[in-house]
Amino acid sequence: MPAEAIKVTVDTVAMAVQQGQLEILLIKRKHDPFKNLWALPGGFLEDDDSTVEIAAARELLEETNVGDVYLEQLFTFGDRERDPRGRVVTVSYLALLRQDDLELRASTDASGVAWWPVLDLPKLAFDHRRIVEYAHQRLKYKIEYSAAAFSLLPPKFTLRDLQSVYEAVLGRSVDNRNFRKRFLKSGVLQELAETSQEGSYRPARLYSFVEQEFEQLPDRPVFVF
């Protein structure tokens, strides 16, 4: 009996923080299986793809119009029953984005594209909910020891913006005084001679991220709240 052919796909978990909540970019599938269900942007590895990462970037661009983003490999999912088309192994990636920088457009295998709150997802195709949950947990760890949170912020931001990102990713509030004290003491923020009007509140000081200072921090994890 011939061995079952194993196919490879790629799926990207693209996340952003908007209005204080963590959101994920999903596409609506145009074809079976799972036609009209929401899913992660992705598809099959093609002969022209020189690497799996290039395949992930290609699929993300084709299905959502999101390109030129940094992709970090997450995990490989290969349970036998995960795809009704046969034995399909998927390599998942994480992308951290800023929604204001993007112009979404569905094409190829997608009939729609939209942002969804991570904590209020629709029914997802394949095992994509499991992949999203894995990516969310990974991001919770990453913001403790890496500069991942700043990929979700514009170049200039307030301390309230920064705290909002942490709270959105963690899914809970953090102590305001301790949060600000720890970041200001760390040296990774540069205070700017600019302010931002936050709603009806008084103008708030703007800051920028100093990557060189972050890389020199002696201890990891750094920002645990």
C-alpha cells in the first residue's frame, strides 16, 4: 500500500491592538473545505516558494494585501485529522502589526478579510483556534522578555498607549504606578518634546522606544506585571 502523501501549508497569526483590545486578522474562505468560515491567512507551499517563510509572506499578501512585515515562526501543527483533504502539516507564523498602517483587501482564496477580537472569535476553520491560542500565549511570554510590545505601537506613543498594549495582550489590567515607574526607570524610553491630546484628558507626554538601551538590559524577563 503506497504511503499517504503529506502536504505542507503555512498559516499566519497577524495581531494588532486597537482601542485597547488585541485583535487578529482573519479571512473568509471562498472555497471548500470550510467555505464561508473564517480562517487564518494561509495556503499550500508551492514549488516556486524558495522557503516556507516566503510562502507565508506570499499567502498573507495575496489574501489580505498585507506585505513587508516581519514573520516569526511559531510552531508546526500536524495532527492527522486537522484537514479533511488528507495529511496536511502546517507551519504557523506570528506577525505583529499596526492597523493604521494597513489597507486590507481580500483576494485569491479569500472572499473577505477583517479584524476580530482575540477574545471574541467566530467559528474558525481547521484547527485555527488552537493555533490562535498558541500564538496568544506565546505573545504573552514575548512581551515580558522582548521588545515585541513596541511592534504594536506607532513610533511615538504615550505611557497610556504602552500600558494599553500590555493590558490587551495579557487580558487584564496592570498597576498603573508600578508600570510607569518600571518603564521610566529602565531607560528604554526616550521622552520627546511633544504631547498628545488623549480624549478629554490633559495633554500626555510622548515617548519613543530606544532599542539599543533595551538590548543592554541585564536581566530577562524584564517587564513582568
